[in-house]
Amino acid sequence: MPDEIKIVFVLGGPGSGKGTQCSKIVENFGFTHLSAGDLLQAEVKSGSEKGKMIDEFKKEGKIVPSEVTVELLQKAMQNSPNKKFLIDGFPRNEENRIVFEEIVNIEPVLVLFFDCSEEELIRRILSRNQVS
């Protein structure tokens, strides 16, 4: 991938505001938002061999190998006309980051981390299911 690609990792717990802020960054700064979880889910729904393998890992409560997630992210970036990406929910650990940088050969220009107390995360997640 060309060096002019800009990658921002967006990290934080569920309910920390990643999705909300990513939407604003996309709108105001022209980034493409890629959710690792959404890409994995879409691959499962596609019925592909890779999707079946991902589904098995999930059913067994195992973590999908870093290489699989990185390949999906790389494919999504290659298929996009944009050169600026927000990668939401990845990496989850140091091994994920190392594999990403080895395969994609690009380091992020920035890491956004949304820090939120556990109590607030729980409150936000529970309020998602309430009808106004």
C-alpha cells in the first residue's frame, strides 16, 4: 500500500463513544470508517470459507487470528478510493498491532483512545436499548 495512506486506530470499550466520534470525523475530515467487528461479521454472513472459519472461532469463544482480521482490513482499504482510514476496535493487543504493521506495512499516524469508566460504559450500553 502506498505511503500516503493515513491510518488512525480508534480504541475504547463498547459505549465509549468510538462510533459517535468516528461518524463526526468521517463527516468533517473525510476519513473512511472501518470497523474490525463489522468486517468480521460481514465475512461470516458472506458464507465464504473464511467466514465459516471465523464463525467457528466465535462459536468456540476463541479470538479470530490477527492475520485474518488484518487481511479483511487490508482488503477493505485496497477496495476504497479513500486514503484516510479510521480503524475501529483494532488492534486489541500488541500482537494485533505487530501483525497489522507487518502485513499492511503502514504504521498508524495516530491512536485515539476513548477512556471511560466501567460504570459509564454500562450506563451507556443499557441506555441503547431504551426507547425514548
